[in-house]
Amino acid sequence: MGDQSQTIQDIILACNSEGVVKSILYQNAKFCNLFEEGEYFFKNVQVESLAKALSFFSEVKEIKRITNYEINFVCNQTVETLIFSGSYDEQELIILASSRLGGFPLYDEMMEINNEQVNLFRQELKKNSLKQQSADNNEYKFYDEISRLNNELTNVQRELSKKNIQLNQLNLKLEELTIRDPLTNLYNKRYLYTKYAEEITRAQRFQYSISLVMIDINNFKQVNDRLGHQEGDRLLKKFAELCQANIRAGLDYPFRVGGDEFVLLLTHCEEATAESILARLDCEFSKHTEIASLAHGSVSFIGGSNDEVELVLKEADVRMYAHKNKIKALMDTKG
């Protein structure tokens, strides 16, 4: 390897079980002394990427084969990003590194190397005597079969990588379905406990306010009885849309926790801000029904050690029912 820094392309290293480079099997561009025989392959890893390099080393030893690991190296005071793949056979670690963007081409390079080796072997066999021709033909077939199997293995690995990506995407969609209410597409009660724990931890650390609001739709049973359950479902979905439209994206989280019961988790939110959000909801909701209204109770606090979710929900529920009774009394007076 030379001292001049050139654009890094591909390199294949053979390392022992400790990660020390035994030999450089292949390279198609000069590297600026990133890898040297007798040195650890991660010798010139950028400090910020060292943990990732060690993780790659551990994982390839554990699961025997791994692909597409991005690790930063320092080359003449310039950071180079290399894409790593590797395989391990209990004795030797084969590492493939590439600086090419948009994918990892070294499987193709390996197959080119393999085919070059087969061609060299064939040329050597032709130099043998005619007496050995029959044995030579068997050797040809043997190495042709190795080349064919290697090509098949490469194709299978590529397909497996695609399937793994698809599986991860499906798992993310499935996880999203498990935390959503199917009718309103709001978060469900199960996810409320998870999200509350995350947000209360942040609030405790940075000492900012959180407001938790319990909301109940008054006279919702009358909507179902008088207009039908289809209209009741429409009203629930409309309320969910109003919640999404009137809360602060990335700061506030709406949940459906019962038939006509909802919870808003409002972060970085003091009582005055919570009341402003609820006032907008009351106003918008009244435009879509002449029968139902909203009752709500909110609890605002700065993150502390006594803010268990059940206690906060209970206090918000008490305040919500107080608001519900106040509305009922007002309606009775008007009646």
C-alpha cells in the first residue's frame, strides 16, 4: 500500500479470530494505510465509530455472516465511510470493505476472484501430461461445481437480505397496529402507559410541565339511541380528527381509552395552554353535534417522583366528572 490517499473502492482482508489482519486478499484501489498486515483491522476507525466496529466484529463471530455495516475510518485526517460485510468460520474472519455508494458490490467482486482462480487452475491443468487428462477433466468439473454453488449462494444471500428488509417493514406495521384504536386510529390505552412512562422520565430529567386531560363525550348514548350506532361511530371519528387538528404535533398525544372516553397527554404544557387547547376542541366539536358535548378534567404538573399514571388518571377523572356535573346543572337550569 502506498502513502498517497486515493479514492477507496474495495478491499478484502483475512483476519484471525482476534481481528488482526493476516493478509490482504484483494484490493482494486490504493488505501492510505488504513489496513496493514499484523495490525487490528479497526486500528484507524474514527473514535465515534469504534463501538460500531467492535459490534460488527462481535456479530460476525456470533452469527457467522453479516452485511452492510457502515463504519467511519480516518484517512490522512479525512473521514472515509466504508461499508463492511464479513464471514467467520471459527478460524478465519474474511472482511469485505467498500467505499462505493448505493449498495455493496463485493459479492460480485468475490465471484470475479473465484472465476479468475478457476481460470488459472485450468491453465495449469493444460500443462499436465496427456496421461493425466482424465483426472484433469474431473478437476475441471469439480471447480466448475464450486463456482456454480458459490454463485447460487450469492443469489440466495441477496434474496435473504431483501426478505429481511421486507420482514422488518412488516414488523413495524404490525407494531403500529397493536398500539392504535381501529375505529379512530388514535393511540390505545395500552400505549398510554408506555408513552406516559417515556414522557414522565423526560419531564423529570429536564423539569418541564406535563398536562394529562381526561375527556368524556356527554350524551353519547343518546346519539346512539336516537341517531343509530353508525352516527355514533361517525361522531367518535370526527372527534378524533378534531383532536389531531387542534393539538401540537410532536408534543401532544391523543388516546382512546374507552367507548366515549379519551385522554390527551400534553408535554411542555402548563395549565393555561391545556385550557386553551380544550377551549378550541369544545368550540370545534359543537359544530358537529346538537346532542353531545365534551366534559373534561386536566391535571398539570412538573415531572416528579409521585406522578404514577394511575394516580394522575384518577385525579383527572375526578375533575372531569366535576365538569360533567357542572354542565348538567347548567342544562337543567336552562331547561
